[in-house]
Amino acid sequence: MSIATRTGDDGSTGLMYNRRVSKSHPRVEAYGSVDELNAALGLARAQSREAGLDSIADPLLAIQKDLVLLMGELATAREDLARYQQGGHTLVVPAMTATLDQQVTAIEARNISYHGWATPGANLSSAALDVARTTCRRAERRVNILRESGETENGEILKYLNRLSDLLWLMARWTETPPASATEI
């Protein structure tokens, strides 16, 4: 089967379980923004790895895997969520946000340096992390629109994305910190 199915030529796209919606549907906007976030995190992870910042790159890979779960949940209509879970798929749960909280706490315990508002671009790693952070904030806004319209009820998704953007901001500042204080998370 070709990747070019042509089923979207009419401006529609498929959700889980063969439901079709407009490509501009708030649900598609939400999971599409998370997909963009995942790609931005891939860039940040690759740049961090290239800069020798495995302590940044490794957690980013785990987060990218979480985002795949999150996108699956967002790509499932409310009326299909029970079926989704029965199929063995995982929803976003507080433990996922708690992991981000632990990483935030670990970085804050380090002697990272930042003063007031940060201007992105001090180095390639921090710039990539800031692009991911701002993409995360957009995804958070799109998910909030979805929640406000009653299309999703899982408030943990918003908590996860909010915490993730905080973590990405801290990671970016950490990569700007002189090496003597930038140790393992």
C-alpha cells in the first residue's frame, strides 16, 4: 500500500477506528501540534546528543515515546476511548506528569544560571529546546480548545504538556550553564 492513499484529497483525515473528520477539526489541530512537538523534540534530542548532552537527550527520547501515546489518545474520538483502552492502548496518566515533575526538580536542584526572561539562541541545543518549548505551548493551547469544546475530558493531557514546556525551558537554560554545574539529571 502506498503512503499516498488519496483519501485526504477532499480535506478530510482519518481518526482511530476509521472516523473521518475535516483536517481543520480541533482534534486534528491538537494531535497535529503534538506531532510537530515530537518532531521538534527529535531535533533537540539530535542536537543535544551531538553536543554530548546525553543527560538531556535520553529524557527527550522517553518524552517522545510518551507523546506517541498522547497523540493516539487525541486521535481517538471520545465515543471510541473505551474501545481504544480495550485494545491495550494507554491514556495519559498522572504518573507520566510525575516523571516530568521529578526531572524539573532535579534540574532546579542544580546550579543552573538564568536571569529573568531568556533570549533563545545562546547555543544550538538551547535554541532547539526553545523551539520545542514554544511548539509545546501551541500544542497545549490546541488541546485546551479541544477540552473546552467537550471533545476530550482527560485533564492530565494539559497538565503533562504544561509541565513539559516548563521542563524544556529548564533544559534550555541548563545547556547554557557553564559545564562545571551541568551534571547528570
